[in-house]
Amino acid sequence: LLSPISALLDLPPLMSGKDGSDFLVYDRKQVEKLNFLVEKYPQSEPALVRKLSKLTHQQPLYLGNSMPIREWDLAISPQVENLSVMANRGANGIDGQVSTFLGTCLEGKNNWALIGDLTVLYDLPSLWISKQILPEHIFLVVLNNSGGMIFNRIFKSEYFLNRHEIEFSHWAKMWSWKYEKWSDIPLKNTLSGRTIIELVPQEQQTQLFWEGWDKDDRD
């Protein structure tokens, strides 16, 4: 679709008011709605991401790609401060994310990553370098929603998803990493060493969360 930029001037305003007060009211309502939804659907993706943000508080974090970045930006706990967050857009956004994360890990730190399942599948050989890197405490959280759910948000059709039934325990075993499977986030980190954490959200709760979030409450 092509149109002159002047066409933007003809679009109706999202909200009335010139002093920004309407926007502030709307923003507060959105925060309230977000808090309500993560409480109502505690095993949805955004709710799990919020809990993870508390667990990784003040520790190096790598995000990749698509939904993990968007959900972190949306749902991060307001209590989290002093963030050290890294990301790499790459050529297409999905390639080389695990490799980049491993290259950013620091000695003496708990190094965290939250990476989507398809993004990890694009970079499975990356763990070959494990024996050549020094940092010991590396926690790679694989957000496994069975594939490509960002396209479900955009197109609302199964045809655009990349459904799979893959789980990542054998990947961890192949490279002598520890492995855990989570359906919720623990209150305290008891992990040590290099660990693959397969985080599996509840699909129905995630769908209900997004339906509630996408509902326009301005009317």
C-alpha cells in the first residue's frame, strides 16, 4: 500500500486533548490492565516473562528474538532496576542469537538469556564452543511455545506458524549442559553451572491474555 505522507494528517486522533493528560490517563489504565491480566493468567507468556525479570534482577540478560523482546518490553516488573540488557538484530533477526549470547557472557556473573524456540533451532550448533569459553554460570532460557507465535499475533492463522513438538533436553545432553523444564518461575535462583531451561507457557492462558490486552478499552 502506497500513500503520500500527508495522508497521516487525515487520520483520526487516537485520543483527544492537546496537553497530554488524556494520554497519561490512558497509560495508567493500560498499566492497570496489564497487572490484572498477568495476575489472571499466571502461566501465560507475558506473566512468566514478568516473573523471570524478577529472578534475573540486576544480572546480565540477553534477549532474542521477536516475542521475548516484545514481551519483556511489555511485561517487565516495575520493581526491576539497573538493567543490563543486550540483543542482536542479526541479518534477519533470528540467526546467531545463541552464539551472540555466549560471546557476551562474563566471568563471575550469572549470565541469563531469554530466547525463543525457533531462534534457538536456527543456532543449535552454537554450544560447540562451550569448552572454549570461561564463564561458568550461564542460564539459557528457551521460551518454547511450539513455534512462531508472533505470527499468530499478526496473521491469526495456523498457516503462518511453524508448529513443532521439539523439546530441548537432548540438545543440552549433547553438549554436557544441565537441563531443567519449567512451567512456572521459581522465586529464588538455585541454579549453578551451564543450564538449558526450557520454559513452557500455557498456550490457552497466553491466548486469553492477548485477547484481553488487544481489547480497546477507550470507548
